[in-house]
Amino acid sequence: CTVPWALVRVLEMETKHQAELAGARSEKEKLQRLVSRQSGTIEELEKSLLATSANTSLLQRQQLQLLESVQSLVRLVSQGRGEPGRDCAEVRRAGIHASGVYTLHIANLSEPKKAYCDMDTDRGGWTVIQLRVNGSLSFQRNWREYKQVCTLPGEEGEPWGHPTVTHPIAPPGFWGRGGRVLAG
């Protein structure tokens, strides 16, 4: 039995179309995998973009706070006061938030005095009038001895506040309210 030429041609064309169809299906599967990978990459990039945007917003807020602090300090310096405040609470309100020794312009004193400001304990702004370092100094003294041995933070011995400095910054009734002992 002979197969007519036209039928052979149709079978050849069908085989060719089947091969092309298989190739197209294979290409479609490759493209689907590529689209899937790219979709995953896009999702990761979107998450990264959101995180970066949040970080940028935080940095912008911090930059604004820093700028406000610098502007406050510039105003204070332009007024002729290198460091702000009659006490450490005023220093903190002026935008300084680092604990350390600051020059205070205490009422009724002609010269500014240095004092240690604790900006960490209980939201900060504390003027430290007694800072124990090693416990070597006895506080059992009379008034005259007390006035003679007082030192400022950073000097030799146990630093503690001088009565001529601590009295003007203490509000009325301060001594009767108690205090807190902080180990240095």
C-alpha cells in the first residue's frame, strides 16, 4: 500500500508543528520560571526600599533634632554664654544630652562654676553635688573643714560639691526632701 504524497506531506508538517509546539512550550516554561524569579527579586527590592525609606525618615528626624540643638547652642554662644544654664536642668533644656562637666552660671555668684551634670538618670538634668569615686574621703567634717576640702570633678581626691556653689542652686526645702546616692 502506498501512502499518497499529500498525506506524507501532512504528516511531515504535523511532526514539524509538534516539534515547534514542544519548543514553544519549553520556552514558555523557561519564561515563567524567569518571571517567577524576577517577581521574587522585585518583592525583595520593595522590602529593602521600605526599610531604607523608614531609616531615611528616622535619620531625617535625628538630623532635625541635631540641627535644633546646634541652633540653640549657637544662640547661647552668641549671647556670650559658652555653656547654658544656671543648673543642669537648664543645660538639658538647652538641648545638651551628654553627661559631663559643664560651666554653670549660678544666681548670686559672680563667677561661673563647673559642675558634673548627670543627663542619664531619670531623664537627666541632675546637678551632681557629691560624686563618690573610691570612698577614701570622710564626710564627717565641720563646716569650716567642709568648705576647705571640697574639690571639683576631675581634681585630685573625692570630688564633691562646694557649699558656696550647691546652696544657691538648691531650691528652698531641697535639703529636707532627701536625695539619692550614686556610686561613681
